Amino acid sequence: MPHKFCLFLLFLALFGFNVSAQFVREYRVPSSSDIDRVSLSFSSYKSQTQVKRSVGMDPLQIHGHLLQANILPDFQSSKTMNHLVASLVHTNIESDNLGKSITSKLFSRANDFDHTWDVGLTSDHAYNLEFNLGMGTADFDLTQLAVSKLKIKSASADVYIHSSGLTPNLMVMDTLLVLLNMGAVDLHQAQFTQAEKVILEVNYGKINLDFSGRPMQKSQVIAAVGGGTIFLKLPSAVHPIKITIKTTPLCRTAIPSYLKPIGNNIFVTKGYTATDPKLMEFFLDVGVGSVTIE
């Protein structure tokens, strides 16, 4: 019998079966008529994270499906007047398996991340969101949400920001900020964010900007990649657009003919007017790689 048990353990070790227990964590702030603003600070060291509108009236619902061995989630919330302040910190309390190389961590597939977080918001509150993600993926669906600020920082992540219902953010967003050391930012139907200022910086990776829809307000977009690519999709040339590009000899550029040069690496559309209330200004900066505008 002991020999059979030893063989069973050896079989598990050789074939890599994951016998780690998993469990669920739920955090909820109940609805209150005197709450109209919510500030959320969210931190996770390795996860798949999704943010979207939830069913119900609670201003904040967080659901986590976690690997028990390495997590210590800590959730706190407080209310001052009509302002709810909440934070969730998801910290690794054990060393990673020494058998895993740094390379395997950086190039993990999406389903390799052991923890998932679903963050549910409502249409009835204004949100100031700040996410600090170690490694993983993040999906932000702004459909029927009112987000005043959205800040995302990560060591290595793919970040997707969009509006699945093709409806705009319910309020003008002051700042949309994404800072990645390594990874990708995909901003789809970006006009629906209603962001006045967009700042995207990636040290190594790519930035995809889809601004193909009609501009909804004046905006300034700064996108910078140290090594990688920027792809920008613009709306019709009848809209007022100004683009400034900063590159090096190690960067390729592809610029459509409908953009008119008005200075050194400065281009505008035929609909450009400096005083237009819906002027879109882009500042693109790539060190090594390429810039493509469509």
C-alpha cells in the first residue's frame, strides 16, 4: 500500500497536476441613498481582472476566484458624507515556485494566471478608479458607467478598454492613464470614454488606438512606446485632428495621404481648426519600432 501511494505522488509530480485548493471571496458595499461618489483603489499581483456594470443597486461588488496558497486579500471601505472610499489589496504572501523562470512568468498565457477578479459597478454613481496590477490581463467595459478618472499601472499586462454596448461613458472623464512596463493597451471606440486627456505609456509592447468614431468633445492623447508599435485609427478627415509624431531612425512611420504636413512631423486633417471645440490632438512617441496611422 505505501508503495502505491508513493507511485501516486510520483505520477502527480511528473505530470504536473494542480491539486491546490481554490476558494471564492466576495466583497460588497450595500446601497445607500446618500452615496453618489465612489473612489476605488485596487491592487493585485497576478490575475485576470474584469470591470463592468453589475446588476443591482450596490455601488461596489467584487468577486474573486483565488488560488488559496498565495493570496491575502484585504478589503476596506469607509464613507464620508456622500463619498465612498474603498480599497482591495491582493498580496502574494509566499515565494513563487523556484522552478518557474522569469521568462515563463512574463510570457504566460491568459489562462495561466491563477486568480480572477470581477469588479461590478453601477450607473448611479460617479467613479474614480485606480488599478495597480502586477501581471495578468484586465478588461474594462465602460458601458453605462460614469467614470470620472481611470488610472491603471502594471508591470506586465494586456489592458483592454472598451464599451461593449457602444454607449458612451455617462460623464466626461478627466483623465485616462495607463502605464505599463511590458504589455499591450487596446483602446477600442475610444471616443466613448469621453476622456479629455488620455496618457498611455508602454516601455515594451504595443498601443492600439481606435478613434474611428465621431469626436464627442475636445481631447488630448499622448501615446509613447519605448520599444514596440503604435497603431492609430482615425475618424473621417472632416473632423478636426492634429498629430505630432516623435520618432528615431529606428522607427518606421506609415502616414495616410489625407493628412497634411504643417511642420516638422506635424500633420492635420482638412477639417482642422485650432479653435474647434472638438479638436483632437495626438502626440505619438516611439523609440524603436513603428507608428501606423490609418
